[in-house]
Amino acid sequence: MQSPLIFLVAARRCEIHDLEQLALSCDLVQAVSGLVHRLQRERGTSNLYLASADARFDAQRAEHVGATRSAEDGVHTWLDGLAPDAGEAAPGGARLFTRIAMALHALDALPSLRAQVAARQCRAAEATQRYSRIVAALLALVFEAADIAVDPSVSRLLVSMFNLMQGKEFAGQERAAGAAAFAAGRLDADGAQTLSHLIEAQEQCLQRFEAFGTADSLRQWRALQALMPLPELERLRRRLMSSPTGGGLDRALADTWFDCCSQRLDLIHQAEAHLARGLKDECARRIDATRAELGDQESLLATLSASMPGEGLPAPAAGAEAGEPAAVDPAGAAAEPLGPRLTRSIVETMQAQSRRLQQMSDELAAVRAALDERKLVERAKGLLMAHHGVGEDEAYRLLRQTAMNQGRRLVDVARTLLDMSDLLPPRA
Amino acid sequence: MQSPLIFLVAARRCEIHDLEQLALSCDLVQAVSGLVHRLQRERGTSNLYLASADARFDAQRAEHVGATRSAEDGVHTWLDGLAPDAGEAAPGGARLFTRIAMALHALDALPSLRAQVAARQCRAAEATQRYSRIVAALLALVFEAADIAVDPSVSRLLVSMFNLMQGKEFAGQERAAGAAAFAAGRLDADGAQTLSHLIEAQEQCLQRFEAFGTADSLRQWRALQALMPLPELERLRRRLMSSPTGGGLDRALADTWFDCCSQRLDLIHQAEAHLARGLKDECARRIDATRAELGDQESLLATLSASMPGEGLPAPAAGAEAGEPAAVDPAGAAAEPLGPRLTRSIVETMQAQSRRLQQMSDELAAVRAALDERKLVERAKGLLMAHHGVGEDEAYRLLRQTAMNQGRRLVDVARTLLDMSDLLPPRA
């Protein structure tokens, strides 16, 4: 015979266990944020190195490659530290681990990419695309961590973090595309379209980052924004966008553009680091609070065991679980050696816990809904890849192009495509 | 350094672990289904015993109490067999364990309820209500098991099972209410309203049971329905509903009614037992399938380790992860000692696994949406309990009454109430 209170305590232990697993994911997100920042710098310098013959980019690139390698080591060390069976017990472990596998696989492509860049065997645009694919695999890992998080307050912060990182990645791609254009002295129509998409997409992400952030992360963001060279960025953007097709861009501005964008990216990365600390603090706070509640329940259990050796919780008074006063039923009261107050406090604890868990589940669903748009776009991309036999980048380009041509949002085009998927020819 | 494949294997292990935990929940659901069936019989006989002075119900009641006790022991033995930390690793463990605590607490009320029934210290209506509350706590446990299940195919069957059990419970309450009316020789307006609500509610549940069942469970259901005394049930229902207020019911029909309802309930319970076996089979099938896939991945991993001692997965060819032919990139091909075929098979495995997990998550969300209505009603009940200071039964009665008066569905009234909750006075 088991006492209900034993299961109530077991439920709390589950919560603590889940929160501890979540704290691990948050550590991983922090390590990934650092690695992505390094990869973005390496991508940027590789771009400059490939686009110009200037020898000074050689040393810069080597330096950034070194920094990325040590960030990579950080992620690998973190993964090595995972207990081999840690994931079995983690909520959503299968999804997180699959994304880790995909991210590791993407990272394995780095050495050969670097060798080709060093030997100038690869064009700037292709190198950027290959670096971006690696970053995308790392961002997908952060997205998954946000989607499987089991605590609504932590989940909110992870959604905020993912959007900040994704926004920063669009900004990083903008830096690369702009730098290539300045270095080449020209921006073609396709490049201009890409740039305006990147600017719009990063703004959407940063809005979502703000919407899901805390008051504290917002305050810090405003302070960092004040330090960003935003007027200069806008001036340079205008130069890029208004350059006559076929030429007219001042090549000397390549450095200015790159430095201006980099300054902003570094500040965004500071916001990420701040948010990552906030994530860790929130996990710790939730774990502490749940531990304190567990402690209360354990002492209640100890009190009960002491007063009723060999027995579980006393029989409840009739109607007690429906919130009616226990005193109405004399027979019920007789079965309550602990007094109606203690019995009622246990019943209230159970009801409160059940309500709280249901509420958390509702809140989680609401937070996760913010991730639905990206899921639709990913699914639409997958559909295009399967039906058109094209790669991921090309599938995305097709979607974006359709959205631009029709003046619709990317996600709406994705939704329409998925709705129409039954009408598409069968997979090849 | 860890190979991506190691994490892919870890992901499969997570899935197997989650499915094994799910199989445990399904065992619990099976034990609970048996216990609920016994409790419903005990409730029915207690009702007859209290409503009539006939001594033969005494022996019947004692017999049913004995049967319930052994079903109770079954559930307790099952719970005792749970490893103390089993739940920590179970998805949704906190929610399931809280519901187990609440169900155990409700069951603790049985001895005093039985003592009062035996001593005729309790009216039939009150005894029914108290038994129903215990059954409700057990059904809430099954509901939670359905809501936290992580596999869409098993989740569907659990939703089907919950609706069958809930439908059977409404049928059991109908049996009790009808038996009390026949035994008393009268059915008042309130009782008539309760009866028609119970008939409608059980039909809704049985429709949902069919909608979420398998072809096999449906076939079995049709066969069982053919054995049910449905024409007789409808004749007796008509007698009840058309009796003039204040009397006119043939007391001799109490037994006929009770036997007719019981025959149907026993057949519904057979469908439950069939569905419970189907649940176990589905869990076993899913576990076997996932184990087979794990085996494939482990042998792939072994092949890789043998061919590249001390190394992880080889670097992918550029573009390989985007589905482009690996051969386009000579440098990438050079980094592929396993040949492009093996590398591509690993990449495809990762992509397929990721797509499958996302698809499962989407399907799960769709199945769980079928549980939303009940959640709304539960939340609305909680709101009424808090604001009106009434018990659960009264809160439900209020909701039902409002729905009947306004000719609206219960769930719509619940939704409107929740939408308006900000306008309610603050909690007492």
C-alpha cells in the first residue's frame, strides 16, 4: 500500500529532474551561441579573403579559425561530458539528440571547407553558403531545445534566445553579402533582393526576441542598441541598395561596412551572453523553488509516517476533495486521526499541484505556438526538396522568391504550399 | 570528439525508453479499467441496497465489495512494483504521479463509505455521488496518461480508451440513477434532466471512442453491440422519461433495468479489455520496430568504428546534407574514406529521423487536441469552485444547467465562462 503523498513527492522529483535536464540544454545553448559567433566571424573574414587579393585577410582568417576551433572544442567537451544515458531520461531527448547528431555532422565539414578556402579553391558565395549551412544546423539545435523545453518560463527565454541568435545570423549573412558586394564594387538585382530579405527577416526575429524576453533582457538590449552604429549602418545599407546595377560601389567601403556590421554583431552577441546567463539563472531559480516545495512535502510525509507508522494518508472526509467542509460528515471526521486541517492541507496541495501542472502545460503550448511559423517553413522546404529534387538552399530561395513575387509573407506561402501538397506529383 | 552517429543511436535509445515508460502507463490504464468496472458494480448494488429494504442485495453488495477489493489490490500491487525513481525519467511523470496521488487519496475514502452504506447511514443519491467521485479520480488518471503519451499511435488508442471508459461511466451513472428512480417508483424533473444528460454524454464519448479506435477495435465493438440489449434499454429509458412527475413507475422494473444496463456495461467492459490488449500490442510493436532500427544504426556505427579506429563519422561532402550529389565536390569526396554511399546513407538516416520526429510531434498535437474540450470543462469547473465556493459536483451541475437552459454545448459554456473570467469577482 502506498500513500498518495509518496506519489506527490515523486511528482516533484520528476519536475526537478526535468528542470535539471533543461538546465543542461541551456548550457548547450550557451556553448552553441559562442560557437556560432566565432563561425560568423570566420565566415566574414573568409569572405573578405576570397573576394580580395589583399594578404592581410590571411592572418585575420587564421586568427578567426583558431578562435572557432577553441569554441568547437568547448561544445565537444560539453558533449563528451554528457553521461551516456543522460538523454534517455530527458524530455524530448530523442529530438535534441538527433539535432546534436546533425549539428556534429555539419561541423565535420569544416576542415575541408577551410582547406578549400585557404587554397582559394572555392568562390566567396559558395564558402558563405557552406558556412551558413553549418550555422543553420547549430541554430536548429537551439530551436529544438526551445521546442522541447518543459517549463514555460524557461521556454519563453529559449524562444527569445533562438530569435536573437537567428536574427544575428541574418545580420551576419547581411554582413557577408554586403562585404562581397562592396569588395566586388557591384551589387546585382539578385543580391539586392537577398539583402532586403535579410534586413526584413532580422527585424522580425529581433521583434520576437523582444516579445519573449524579460524586462531585464530588454533593458540590457536598449543599452546595447545605444552603442550600435545604427545610423552608419543605415547609410551604408542605402549606398548598397541604391547602387546602379553593374557597378558604382566604392570598394574602399568594404572595410567600413564590415567593421560597422561586426561592431553591431559583437553587441548582439553581448545580448546573447546576457540572455544565456538569464536562462541559467531562471533554471536555477525554478529548480530551487521546486526543491523547496519538495522539502515541504517531504516533511509533511515524515510527520505522517511518524504519527501513523505503517500507514499512508488517512482516509479523506467525504466531500473533502470537492472543497466542502470536512466537518459535515461525522463518520469521515472519525477516520481523520490527523485532524481535518492536516488532511485538508494535503488535499489542497494535491489540487494546487494538479492545477499548476495543467496551467504550465497550457502556457507551454502558448509559448511553443511562437515556433510554429518556422516549422511550417521547414516543412514546406522539405516538400520542395522532395518534389523538385533540389537542395535546402534552393528550396528556401524558391519559397522566398514566390513570397516576394506575390507580395506575401514567407510563412503564408509555406502554409499554402503545404495545404496544396496533395495536388503535387508523387515523390520521385 | 563524438561521432554524430553516437547521438543518433542515443536518440533511438531515448525513444525506446519513452515507449517503455508508455507501456507502463498502459498497464496502469488496464488495471484501472478493471478497478473502475468493479467500483461501478459496487456502486450499483449499494444503490439498490440503500434504495430498497430487500435483504438479498446485502449478499450481492458484500460480493461486489470483495471483487472491488481484489481489483484495488491489483492496482496497489502494480504501483508498489514501480521503481521508486521510475517516474523521474518518464515523460510527463510529474503529471501522471500527481494524478496517481489524487486517485489513491480518493480510494482511501472507500472503507468509510462502505461502512456507512452497510449501516444505511447514507442516502442512495449521496452514496452514488461519493462512488462517482472515486471513479472520476481514476478516469482523470487515464485522461492524464492519454495526454502525456509521447507516441501518436499509442496516444490515439489511449484517447479512444479514455472515451470508452468515460462513456461507460456515464452509462453506469445512468444505471444508478434509473435504478434509484424505478426502486422509488418515481423520477422527478431534476432526475429526468440528469438522465437525458447522461445519455447524450455517453453517446458523445462512444462516438469519440470509435473515431480514435483501430479497425480491429471497431470490428470487435460492432460484434459486442450486436449482443447488447439495446432495444430493451431504449424501451426502459422511454418508460423512465415518460413517467408522470411524482410517480407511476413500476417498481418491479428496477431489477429488469439494472440487469439490462449491467449486461450492456459488461459488454462495454469487454471492449475495454480488448482495447487494453490492443494498447499493449501497439506499445510492443512500436518498441520492437524502434529496437530494430536501433540495431541497424548500431551495426552502422560498428562498421564505422572498425573502418576508422578512433575517428567519428567522416566529413560530409559539401552539399551532401542538402541532398546534392556528393560527387560534384572533388575535395569533399577526398574526405570520404567510406565512400559517398555510406556517408549519404548516414545523412539520409539523420534527415529521415528528424522529419519523423517532427511529424510524430505534429500528429501528437492533433490527437491531443481531442482532449481539449474536457480540459476546458475542468478549468471552468475549477473557476466556479473558486469563485462560488462550491464543490466539484455542484460546479459541474451549474455548468450543465446553464448549458441546458441556453441550449448550448457544455464545452461552449465552459469556454465562454473562461473567456469572461477576468470580469468575475476576485477569489474569496
